[in-house]
Amino acid sequence: MAALAWLLIPLFAVVGAAIWGSWASRNKTIGDVAELAGYARFRDAMERAHPTLAESTLAESAPHEREPAAAATAVTSSSSG
């Protein structure tokens, strides 16, 4: 009876190795596809959240057009004072 108990140890090891082997070789592409789709949605959201290059160029050029007028006002007020 003790010999049978010692034979159960390798049997459990083989069954455990078979379970682990089947788990390790499972199809992992399903999770990757979902992650890549989520990343694509993230990129789309980030592109919509930020202005395009043309919009940011227009926004940056508008304050520069007002700077000479502000500088001229500062020169006239300092020369009169």
C-alpha cells in the first residue's frame, strides 16, 4: 500500500504539468486584440482633444499681432510720465 502512495506523487506531478502546459499554451491573441482596440480608441480620443497644427499656429499668431500695440502704449506712457 505504501508503494502505491509513492506512485501517486509522480502521477499528481504529471497531471499538474499537463494542466499547466495546457494553460501556458492557450490562445493569447484574444486579449491582445482587445488591448490594441482600446489603444486605438485612446489615440483617437487624444487626437480629438488636442488642436491640430493649423489651429495652434493661428492661436499663437494672434497674440503676437497685439504685442506691438501694447509695446507702443508702454513707450508713450513712459515718455509722458
